[in-house]
Amino acid sequence: MKELILGGARSGKSGFAESRAEASGMAVTCIVTAQPNDQEMAARIRYHREKRPPHWKVVEKPVSLATTLQTLAAPDRCLLVDCLTLWLSNTLHADHGDPVVGSPESVFAREREALVATLPTLAGYIILVSNEVGMGIVPLGELSRRFCDEIGRLHQDLGGLCDRVTLMVAGLPLVVKGNAA
């Protein structure tokens, strides 16, 4: 089972994803993509870390997501990725200085292609969390517009590959695809 959970900031998506993972009854590995590059982000990371059940395994992977999923996926395991938004940002920033960001040899292009190719092959229960940012205005800055375009395209691709897609609004899950289990 593959599940994509989308929502805006503070929509309840991480909490909902964690409850889905815990309810699976499987061993849970949480793959986190955030990096503590400033004090505020470090505080967010601490908050999420303290909320997670202590028996969950946590793996920090800011970029190499497909490889990590391939390594950890198993029929009796739930992998919770929180979150794709930060992962995408990390891959785009890894290309900083690359004159042709998005070229086949760029980190972003390579990692995105690997994720989309890998997801259908994975065993177990995979939960992907990401921010839905496409419901607002088009940003003014080039990098912000690129980010919104790329996360929107990624969500479309992953939504097509996942068995279930849930949109979180005001802490409430709206099932967009699949059964409301």
C-alpha cells in the first residue's frame, strides 16, 4: 500500500500520517528529510522528534530518498516519509551552482526520477507526507515558482502511483483517492 498525504502548513498531515503508521500494526521507520539549518527549524525537528513513539526507528535522509526506501522497505514494515516538500527543496538546493538545474545529471532530476521509478516496486506500507502549495497565488520569485511547479508535478506523479491520496484541511482528512479506511 502506498499513501500520499497532502496538506497546507499546520493542516494536521504529520499527525494524521503518524496515526496511520501506528494503526498499521507494522514496525515503523520514519524517514525524515529536514535539516536543522537554523534555530527555528531545529526547534521544529525537536518537536516532531519528541512526538514520535520511542519504539519507531528514525532515519535522517535529506536527499537520497529512493535509495533509502529501497534499502528499508519490507512486507512487514511501514515507512513514513516526512516530508517530500523539504526533500524537494534539499534536492533543488543541492543543484546550487549547477548551470543547468533539472538537466538529467542534476541532483534534482536524478533523485526525482529515482523516487518515481522506485515507489511502485516497494514492499510494505509506504506513507508520503507533503505540503500542498498549489492553492495559492503564483509566487514572484523564480526559485519559488520553480519549487511550486516541481512539487505540483511530483504530487501529480505520486498521486497516480499511490493507492490512497488524502488531503488534510483544518485537521480533517479528505480522501481524494482510494478507500476511506
